[in-house]
Amino acid sequence: MTSREEVLEIVKENLVDTIEELEGVEIDPARSMKDLGANSLDIVEVVSCSMRQLKVKVPRAELNKLDNINQLVDLLYTNVQEKESAS
């Protein structure tokens, strides 16, 4: 079973890989990726990489409703849980 903490770590890892200025910076999941300096392409990259690593797909309409990193992690975590319980 994948934990919420593991999902958060994957998102943070992809955020740092995409935005080099965040290397070694404490990432506050209550903030949005834009607050951390991500542009729209960076956000797409972080979300795409995270979904690929977690082997889940999230509808774009769901992603558009998110305000911060915690909400993204919750959404991805929910999808991972549904996938794991279905298999």
C-alpha cells in the first residue's frame, strides 16, 4: 500500500527536479506550486511525472480545482488507493 507520505515525497521530488531553485529548500505543501516559482509548464511536468510514477491518471478537470500541493497529494493519493484496492 502506498502511503500519503510517499505520494507527497514523489510530488516534492518531481517539483525539485523541475524547478532547480527549490533544491535544498523546505517545501510547504500548504502553498501552491506557483507560489514556489512554478510556471504552467512546470506544473504540468510535475503532475505528469507524479502520475507516471504512481501509475494513475487524474482527469484534467479535477486538477484545475486544486489550490495547493496538499490538495494535489490528496487527489493523487485517493486515486492510488482506488487503484490498489481494485487490483
